[in-house]
Amino acid sequence: MFGRRPDGKKIKGVSGFDRMQALMVGKTRVDSTNYFTLEVISRPIDQFIKQKIEQDGIAYNYRDIMIAAFVRCFYVRPRLNRFVVAGNFYQRKHIDVSMSVHKSLRTGANETTIKCRFTGRETLKEVKQALDTEIKRAVSSDNGTDSFSRGMSWMPTWMFRLAVGLLKFLDRFGLASGKMLFKASPFHTSIFFSDLKSIHMETVWHHLYNFGNCGFFATMSKEHKKPVSDPQTGEIKTEQVFEMGASIDERYIDGLYYHGMVKMLKRFFENPAGLEEPVTEEDIKKVPLTPKQAKAEAKRKRKK
């Protein structure tokens, strides 16, 4: 309460411009959403997946690589892992990834969600193991989200509306328990990811939710062939590509910081083997300092 939350630490010293955006320009997450498309050439990822199957017998897929890349980015660039509630800015305490999962691929099959928690230092193999474990558990049995939604399904509309209103009130003032937010709500998460490639669907830019605190939604579309220019030689080649559609809350991610994340993602998509190695301190040093960090670093150097 009064700025304290179980899932994040309130950030002090937020600039007046950022506070103005949160309180005047875009009061809700939907009002503040920016949309972005990243085109990715499939060939390096396909070659890596084939190589790992032949050499190590590990069957990675696109979803594993995409999520591992995002987890690494959220750790190395921590400002991505923030959220805004009631005009206040928070640094998230964990890196959580939510994802929708169908119990089967039959039309009308039940859908559920999973949430995996990471430190950000995981390798690609560790990310895959965590995802596979959660997906297997979600397909074979009910999880916290299933139990929560089933428990509210019997309510008439008016009662359901009151219950949702109460949940929003508790969440707004930091009174909801951390255990409930993690287990029952897929909307309190660092990033919500949707693997549309697995169902052969075109690019979708999914809206953000005003419930919860997720300010980043990413989708991965099916592949298609497209002429692509080689940046080094200028030669035009026909490549298999897919698109990542991203929806982002602009209130806590400025364009320059986000551009750095895009460059980092491209680096991992062009060379997924980099995700097999633990994060290095050199990776962290490449991230631009915030004004407050820069001031503290300058003070530290003066003392030396």
C-alpha cells in the first residue's frame, strides 16, 4: 500500500516528462501503446536448430530461442522490466514470461496460460527446460489460472463485475498477494508471448491489457519467402523470413533504449549460439546508463 507492491519496487527520481506521460498523455496501458514489427531471416535459426539436433540431440524450436532472447534482453536492459500502476513507476522484482497454450490443436480445444519465472542469467537450454516443464504440466492438468477462472465462472455477470472491480482495487493499491499475482494472473508479467508460427498464422499486433501490469506483448508469425538485400554486399536474395509483432507501453521505454533491445535481439537471431553462453558482465556494460546511474558513476570515479 502507498506505493509498495509485492511484484515491484517503486522507482524514485522519475523525470517530469515521464510522469507527465503517465498522468496526462496516456493514463492507461492501451492509451500508451506503440506498435513495432521486426523482420527476422529464418536461415541462421534453422541452421542452428539442425546443428544442435545432429550434434547434441537437443530439439530446440523458434519459441525457445525467441523467449531466451527476450529473457536475456530483460536482464541486460532492466528498464524493459518496468511497469506503471496509478501513475507510479516500478522496477519488477522478477523476469516473468506468460504464454497461451492450447491443450490440443483441435478446433474448440481448451486454452490456458503458463507463466515461467527467470533470473535472466539462464542459458538457452535452461530456458527450454523451464518452458517444456510448464507446458507439459499445463496440458496434462489444471494450473493456478485454470482454477481461478473456473472458481469465478459460476458467478452471474453483476457479481463477476464486482469481483473484477475488487481485484483491480486490490492491485492498484498493492494489496493483492504476490503468490496470487504469480500463480493466478498471466497479466502480471514482464512479457506476454504468443507463438502464432506454430499455428501458421500471419502477423498480429496484440493489444496490451489494462488489467495487470504487462507492458510488452510479442507475437511470432508464420514464415514466408521475401527478397532481402544483403547489408554488406547489397546483393538481393530470396530468404525465408518471419515477423515479430510487438506492442509496448511507451511510458517507461523510450525509443533509444528500445532500439538497443532490437539490436540485441537481432544479434541473437543471427547467431542463436550466443544464447548458449551465460550472460557476461561485458554485455551489461554495453547498456547506456540512466542519468542517475551516470551521476553515481561519475562520483565514484572522482573519489578514486
